[in-house]
Amino acid sequence: MTFEPLFGVIAELLDGGYPAVAVANPLRGVRHDADHLRAVLTGIDGPVVLVGHSYGGMVISNVPAGAADVTALVYVGAFAPASGESAADLAGRFPGSSLGETLAAVPLPDGGTDLYIRQDRYHHQFAADSPAQRASVMAVTQRPITEAALNEPSGEPAWQSLPSWFLFGSEDLNIPVAAHRFMAERAGSRQTVELPGGSHTVAIPEAAALVDLIRAAAAST
């Protein structure tokens, strides 16, 4: 359920003197993944801006506000849950998500289920504003998320005490645009960027817009 590393975003941040770490999200469960991220943060010195895409928004929201030196949160086509809400709750709160009908389930030995987006549906569902060839590679290399992770409720979210910024596409088929707008307003977003025609992975073709937002978050804190 993740997309390929944002080379353009990372390269531009590094060129601008911003250190960057692309943390591998385990995609096993909200608390599990947030604990993993918090462990990574213990090895980073200095102020940290956490940037989360899609389910990654659940994860950055569940890193305690006092963990490391996190100063800001940037949500990129991402979930920003309140306490008790799951990704599935938020995706279904407003009409427009067609993710469920594109998923393929793989049973796990522990009784759980991994979820993938079907390769033949990936381009339209996940990355319609990226070239088809690129989306086909993303589809092949996608990492699965557990069904349990999408249904696990959030704890107290960090956005209640940390400033947040939001970027999303108007044609996101995973998280309806109405949900994005609702979550950004509820979190008191310092700046909300809605990109017309943008897909769930709008930050791939619109890398510059995301870099500008990360810079704004870093500068303001």
C-alpha cells in the first residue's frame, strides 16, 4: 500500500540542506508501527518534521507529541485520525472511495490477512496522475498492509498538540477529498494544499508542492 520512494522530494530536500530519513513502515498495525517509528526517532538529533502518506498519517499521529524533538506533522494524502478512529472509518465516512473493490487478500499463517491493490487496477486507483509505466512498477513493488491495521483505532493524536500541514489531490480514490478537507480543518491545518486532478499519490508528479510544504513546516517551528 505504499508507493515508490519519492526521489524528487528527497533529492530536493537534501539539495536544500535538509537531512532526510525515509523510514520503512512495517504496515502491521497502528501501535506497532508507531512504536517502530518512535524507536527510529531516538537515533535522530535535532528537530524533526514527520511526513506521512496514506496510512502513514495514522502512524505519525500516534507517535507521542513528546517523542524525540518532533515539531510538526505533514499529511500527504493521509489519514489524520481522532482518538478511536481507524483508517477504514475515515475512508468510509464520506462517499468516493473505491479502494475496497480493488483489493486482493492474502491469508497469513497467524490468521491475519495481507491486502494488496490488484495490479490491473493499481494505475487508475492509486496513481492516475503518474505515467502508466511508472504505475506498473509501483504496482509490482507495492508492500502489503494488514487488514487489521486498517481497522485498528487510533490513540490520542499528536496533531492535537503539534502544528500540522496538509496536501492532497482532488481526485483521490482511496481517501475521498471530503474526508481530507474534514481532517485538515479538524486538525487546525496551518496550510492546506488541494491539488486539482491529483490522485492518492499526487506528491509523485507534484513533488515541488510537497517540498514547499515541508519547508514551510520546518521554517515555522
